[in-house]
Amino acid sequence: MSNLYHESGHTKQTAYKVPRMERPIIGIVGAGQLALMMFEASLRMDLDIRVLATDADDPALRVVPGSRVGDPRDAAVLLAFASEVDVVTFDHELIDIASVRSLGVAGHAVRPGSAALAVAIDKARQHDTFSRLGIDQPPTVLVRTESELRAAMHRLALPVVVKHATGGYDGRGVYVVDHEQQFDRLVAGGVLGDGEFLVQPKVPIDAEVAVQVVRSIDGEILAYPVVRTIQEDGICTMVQLPAAIPDALARRATEVARLLADHLDVVGVLAVEFFVSGGRLLINEIAMRPHNSGHLTIEATVTSQFENHLRAVAGLPLGSTAAVVGAASMVNIIGSDSSPAPRPDRAPIDAAVHLYGKSHRPGRKLGHVTAVGDSIEDVVARARRAASALEPQGAGT
Ligand code: ADP
């Protein structure tokens, strides 16, 4: 750590004894679509944000003034970024906890804090936390070596799901293993790599649901309505409000999210994903930031998840999470092979369009659309139509 970083950190520590409530500068580590949508929210709230992009073509970098590019896992880069802002928050989990911890040690405000983030970025620690709190989850075996993996697979019986404890997202780092030969191919191809893994039976899924809660600096928690998420190949393609699950399950999902937010002392948005399996609610994973399952809160609730995340980390009062519509549906626009970028000239009249300005790559989330209204059938149909009009393959080019 250079003196410069050390000194500016030290100054912050003194400055931060009393949080500046009026108009703190919020630094977001990450400049993807979540940072982009937080930036949009910051404009409406007259809040000042900066982003630390990993890549020069990250979408928020194009629009957020005073942005930086650097490796977010590098403690010196993080410290330099933190010294330019009043509070640091995150739009992704590809971070190094020791580096984040060093920000706190240097007196910078980090929200959510490093202890909470350490759980969020590691599915093995999530699993331990869920077990300790008595939250139902799929049976899970934690392993590190190939032979442990193979033994776990035999113990649980095929098919199983093998997941990297860290570094995965959008289904990357999640492998469904139906037969032993498939496992052998993953091992032989070096696909699994090193680290810690979770092995779970492939549970029969009736539905997947998610809930976001937002927790303020002084522990107030507001919950968004539970939504249904639809995944294809491990990536979320659609989100629907209402979730259309029994009330008791929706209540339990919200209760679990509140419990976790309190237990982990989260500041900001916490998203919790669940499976509904055989009428039971099983927790899958958590994310400690705005989440894809909450994009529809922009159009469907009083205060979006993006605005509430900023409000929470800035120490401002939270906004209502109540729905303002009877139904909403969000469809992701995902890059496919051999296709150009989504076409804004194909924007529909009856759905809200969000294009992220990302360079096209297969499997990459390039944008989303949200339709709101009174009936779930109507909003799902409109969102689907809107996405296929905009989608590279739908554009017919
Ligand atoms: P990511 O962190 O990439 O979102 P998840 O752990 O949420 O990974 O897994 C991605 C998807 O894979 C889930 O949404 C679900 O559809 C499927 N999946 C994950 N674990 C299981 C499981 N134990 N049984 C059945 N399907 C699963």
C-alpha cells in the first residue's frame, strides 16, 4: 500500500465517524448493467456516483462521469477508488475479500460490509449460514478434490448438480451431471478446475422464485413482492410478478430474506433465490446487490431496487417497495451466436426497453424489457413480443 492511499484512507476514517447523510458520493465497484441502472436512479435522486470498471467497454463507464478502470481485486486500486468517494458498494461478486477488508481497516465506509460480502461471494459459506439458521435447502456436500467429488456424486446418486463455490454467475460454474461419463468428460476437459465445490442432487423444481429486501443503515427492512423466475440453461430469461405461489410459501420466502438480511447485517439490497420443490421452499442462493430478478421493480414498484440500494448505502431513508401494478413481466435480451446487437429501432410501443450498450457476445445479457399491466397473461405476452422484436435473432438480420 502506498503512502498516498494510506493517508487518504486515514483522512476518511476521521471524516466518517459521523456519516455524511446529505449527499455522499457513492462509489460502485463494477460498471455493468446494475451500475448503469443505479446511475439512472442516482440522476433522479440527485446523488453523485462513480464507478470502478473492470473492462474499458463496461456499460456504465460510457455514461458515469469520473469513472475509473482497474482490477477490483487489487487492494491498491480499491483504496485509490475509495479515497475519491464517501461510501463504496458493489455491482458484482468478482472481488477479493481481503482487499475489501483493507478498505474497512483504512476507515472507508463499505456497504454491505466485508463480513457480509464474504458470505455473499461464496456458496459454501452461504450453505453454512443457511444450515445454521435452519433454512431448508437442497442436500449439499462440500468437496475440494476430484475423488471427493466422485464420492459425493455416488453418495447423493445421479443426477447431481456440481457448483463452484465462488466465481460463478448466470449458470457459469454450474454443471448438471446426469451420467458418470459426463463427469469424466468434465474432469478430462479440465472444465471443473480447482477450488471448492457444492454437490447437490438435481432437485425436481416446480418453480423458482426470488425476493429482494432492502436494509437501511439502522436496520429497517422493506421487502419487495416475491417474483417468479424462469431459467433456461442456468440463465434467467424471464421474471414474473406475481409469483403465483401459495401465500404461505411467499410469506416464508420474505421471512427468510429478512432473517438473512438481519443476521448478515446487510446494508443495501439482498436478493434471495429459492426453488419450490414438492410444495416446499428450498433456498438456492443469495446476492448482496440489486439483482436481475428485481429489474421489474423499475416499472412495477414505487421505488426501484436500484434507487433503494443507493438510498440504503448512502444512509438515506428507504422508499416504498410496494407494487404499483397488478402484474409485470421482464424478459432478458441475451446475445446468441451469429447475431448483431439488439435494434433500438425495433422498440415496441407497449413495453419499457432497457438496452445496456454492451458489446455482443453469446450468452451475455444485453438488455431487458418490462411490460406492466393488470393480467399476468397479457404482460408475459407483451414482454415476450417486445424482446423478440428487439432480439438479434428477432430482428431478422
Ligand atoms: P448461478 O449462481 O449461476 O445463478 P445457481 O446456483 O443459481 O447458479 O444455478 C443456476 C440454475 O441451475 C438455477 O437457477 C436452477 O435452475 C439450476 N439449479 C441449481 N442448483 C440446482 C439443483 N440442486 N437442482 C436442480 N436445479 C438446480
